Amino acid sequence: MSAEGAQGFDYVIVGAGTAGCVLAARLSEDTDRTVCLIEAGGRAGNVFASIPGTVGIALGVDALNWRFHSVPQPHLNNRRIPVPRGRGLGGSGIINGMVYVRGHPSDYDDWARAGATGWSFREVLPYFTRSEANENFPASIFHGRDGPLNLRRITHPNALNFAFIEGAQSVGVPARSDFNADDTEGVGIRQVQIRAGRRESTATAYLRPAMRRRNLTIITDARATRVVLQNRRAVGVEIRTPGGTHLVRAKREVVLSAGAIQSPQILMLSGIGDGEHLRAMGIVAQHHLAGVGRNLHDHLACPVHMAMTNPVSYGISWRAMPRNLVHIGQYLVTRTGPLANNVFESVAFLKSLPGLRKPDVQLVFQPARKLNPGFPFPIGHGFAASPVALYPQSRGRLTLASADPMAAPLIDSNLLGVPGDVEALVRAIRLIRRIFAAPSFERFRASEAAPGPAVQSDEDIIAYIRANAYTVHHPVSTCRMGSDLDSVVDPELRVRGIDGLRVADASVFPSVIGGNTNAAVIMVGERASDLIRGRPPLPAVDLGAALPR
């Protein structure tokens, strides 16, 4: 460690993922404060992570992905479900689908009602807009143009997207151009985190411009093994590097931003968690906090796949080869074309039952055939839609496998543990079939490849879901924020009972939002930076009649 590192930093951040990069950039704006950002992954980038259209390859690069798996899930035929988590500068933001969606406005009001005071939609909206450099929407109460994060709509989407949008409208789903305003219900083209044809993560948008600051130190290839406590105060972080074990001292605060899997793991390795579990692992309990690792949940999805011979879809075939070569050349020369997009180009948020107060299902459309296991590109032609159940009631738990900090934790999301969670997926699969049977799809002459025409009864559809469902990689709530004694962090993200220690990432969500989680994690990082610096919150937005009652 450097001499400065031995003396300590004002702030030590563990995890250079989505929130960690935001925090490092914002905290280092104060030139009289020193900041250390610790990342277990490497500093070097990856070409496949930077090209939006090669997201499938990036997900399979071991250097970028922790490749966690759940324990066998009894309600999913005892399958072990992949739980990919990013490693390296940018964290999961370098392997995700680049989708920018905030969830439904009422999700944050639900947070506030559950005890996360100060986190209602009108209070967090300014932190969303502060982050935005939105190419498509003018500055307004819902959008910003001057922030660091570039957002834009998918450009030149595949023609199949328009068939999907028209088909969804034919079954009563309204058109929507903006999923990040007053409501999410509707169907339309997505907004994504892409800048000039390249992936935009918080590493590129926030951290890279901050790297020139002399008060910011970034340590990569360094595994945080525990938070060091003295008299129930966090005073530093122990890290393991190729050069040995070191202590990085924190003069003011330690902030865990290692994500919903590893933030609770680090807390438990530090002796903070359920005392009985810690003792069983041979760890001295420094502070009993039973909620650490509990409340784990995730979004579950199960696709409907259609096959066809028409080469309009993205995919590898002899008929599509000339076009694909043109697309590769187009990207290399101009950074445009399909490779400059993320494949998941359109979406629908809808209510699977009448009378619901907000959409409970997201339909993710993909103008490509089912990906083949072990191969990152679709072979042949077709399209698919994956229904995502947005508000699961099942709750699981993350625990330690051992006291070894190098050992992966045990991840039990308890998927479909509450029987009612499967019902929204059944309704959504039936709705997707209606959409794919709409006149807008007739000219493509596609046939259902999965579940297949023989799967019609609720019982058969449920069996298909149990055999094929997977998560869409949105684990949350393992360090739940709230005002009750069972919460792990308070509304200012301070770990209960420990001074100088906060958590800021998806683990603090009181519950999962109704959409992809990356945008909300950026917001958490933005708001956490003001909380840590002792700044007054940004003024809450007067929404007036902008939101539905």
C-alpha cells in the first residue's frame, strides 16, 4: 500500500459496480476528501462488453462474471439457477442488457410507506434526473439533459419489433413512448444506456472522468475479506491482493457497494449478521443483525419461442450471411446498426388482471430465435417474448457456505416459494400467444417452438415454467432498508448498530421495483453520495397532476 493508503482515506468504498462508481465520482468531487475504491475484478476492459450487440458474449466471459448459482430450487425442479454478477470496473453494468427503466413511480412510494422515509418517488426523482443525459426527451420534471449518463432510444429497431408493438395494441395494450415518466403501462421501444454505439456504464459515465483526480485511489484485483471494526465502528477494510493481505483504513466511513450477493456476504464475514448462523460458520459475532442476507428475491421469467425461416430476425444462417457481414462492417466503420443496439429492443408493461393498480408483468421482446446453450448468438431465425413477473411475494435467504472469504455464498432465492407467484406468468404466457397470433405477425409464418402447441392447460404451462424459468438477474433486498428494527440499514443507509458503515446498492431496496434494477441502483448511488457528504436532499418534485391517482 502507498503511504497515503497506510494513513487511511476519508471514504473507503467496496465494489466498483454501478453504485460504487457513482459514489467514487461524486465523493471525490470534494477535493479536500480522499476516496479509495476497491474492486475485486480487473481494470482492463473487454471489447465484447463495450459492443452492445455482443452482450451474450460478455455475459460468458469469466473475467467479467462471478458466475454464481443458486442452491437447488425445489419449486423449479431442483434446478440450480445462474446468478450472474459482474466483476471489474462497472460491475454488473458491464454485462447487463443496458436497459434503462426506473420501475413504476408507485414502487418508491411503497418503499416510503414500508419505512424507507425520504425515498418516495417525488423525493428520488431528482436523483434520477441528475444522472441523465437523455438524447430523446427534453429536460423536464421526469428527465435531465446535463447528467453524466447517456440515454437514448434503440435506433433502427428490427422490423419484428413493430409487429410486436402492433400485436400488443391489438389485445388492448396502449402505446407508450416513455417508460420513465408518469406510468409504465404500455408497449414501445426501449431506452438504453448506450453512447455513440458503445455500452454506457457508470464506469464510463462517472468513474472514467473522475480518474484524473488526485484524491481518488482505485485498487483493483483486491478482494475485500471483511470490514474491520473497533468498538462497533468501521475503521477499515481488509483486502486480499496478489501481493498479500492489507488493511485499507477509513477515517470517516466505509461504504459497501458490492451488490445484493456480496455486500451481505462481507457483512457476515465481518461478524455482522445473524449470530446463530455466524457461530455455526466459526465466525465471532461482532453485532447481531438478523436481517443480513434475508428478504432475497428476484424477477422470474419464462419465454415463449417462435421459429421461422424468414431471415428478417437476427440470427446466423446462409441466407442472412451477406446481411450480417454488412452489419459487422457498418459497426466497425460507423458504430451504428444492430450491433450498436442491445437485441432486447421493445417491451410491454401490462396488467395481467383487470383492476390492478399498476402493471404486474413485463414482456421482453427479442427479435431473434432462442439462443443455443454454450453459443452466444442465435442460430436460425425466429423471435421470442419473455414474461417477467414484476412483484414476486417469495422471499429467500443468502448465507455463508463457510468462513472462507473466497468461497461463494449460498444463494437461495426461494423462487416460486409462494404458490401465487406462478399465476402471473401463466396469464402472461397466454397473453403472449394472443399477441403472436395477431395479424401483424401473419406474414412471418412462425410456429411456436416452446412451450409448443401441445402445452395448453394451466397445469402443463406451470410444468413448463418449473422446467424452464430463469431469473433476469435482479437480486435485491439482502440488506433491506427501513425504519424497523429488523431492517439492516436505516433510511440514510447506515448499518444499524455500527458507526461509520453504510451500504449502497440493490441490497438496500425494501422490495424489487417493477422493472430492470440498474437505473434504480444509479439513483441509490446518487442519493447516497449526498447523504454521506451531509448535504441537504435535492428538493422533492411537485408532481401536481402529473401522476395518476
